[in-house]
Amino acid sequence: MINDISRVLLTEEQIRSRVAQLGEELAKDYEGKTPIFVGILKGAITFFSDVVRATPIPCEYDFMAVSSYGAATISSGKIDLIKDLGTDIKGRHVVILEDILDTGHTLKFVTELLAQREPASVKLCVLLDKPERREVPIYADYIGFTIPNEFVVGYGLDYNEVYRNIPFVGVLDPKVYKK
């Protein structure tokens, strides 16, 4: 797998340091509240786990699964809800944790769906923001890193369900997906 990475974009240490900062920001912003952290499966699971452990306040967890990529390297724009929340969020503070904000279609779909359920607030926390790819107007409230328009894997991000377990974020060599 490592041989398929053309270069490391974010090291383990860079990610660890920024995740700790995000946890401090979230703890400060939600002090005295018990937010519900919503992880978007599968890509956000690594980021989700690290952020909630770095956020020393009472919180709850839940998960959603949505899909817009399949085995492709670009979003189809069509969003499928695979797993919905099991928690009633009415009147609650919700923080969506996602691996990457790319075209924006998936996160726009998720935030609009959750907003219909009358939460006290909905905020978005992403590991990676790729603004060059944005196709719909949506912005994250908390951003780990802003990155260029390159196809990245690792730290939960995949290509065709592989590479999620690489502990850093790397640029996938185009020879892997342009066959």
C-alpha cells in the first residue's frame, strides 16, 4: 500500500497536533453542554475517534452512513442514506465529524437532513477541506487542514475501500486509479 502513495501530505504528528487543537476548541465552545458528535461512516471513523478522545467534555455519539462515491474517485452527486441516526436530536447541539469536505454534496445533504429535526445547533468539523472542488455552498465550522485538489487516502480516507488504515494522509499515485 505504501508504494501506492506518491507523497505524504500530512504526517501522523501534524494530524495528532491539529486534532488535539480541534478537541480544545470543541471543549471550549461546548462547555456546559452535552453535544452529540455524529460520525459519518466509514471515512470519518479514525478522525471521529481521535477528536472525541481529545474533547474532554460530556458528549454522546451517533453515526450516519451515506454514500456518493462508490468505487469512483469523484463524487457522483447522488447521495444515498445507508444508516440514519438512532438518537433524537431535537433541541440538542450536534457536531458532524467528517473526513473531507470536497464537492459539498454529501455534507449539504446531511446538514439539511439534520436541520429538519430541529436541533439547537448543527456544526460541521472536518479533517480536510478541499475548497477548489466545492460545487455547492457549504462551509465547515472547524477545519483540520485545507488541502489542494489532489486525491488523498489514509487516516480513514480510502480508494475503493483500501488505504483507510494508513496512519498519515498521502496523495494516491494516479497510476493506481487511472487504469
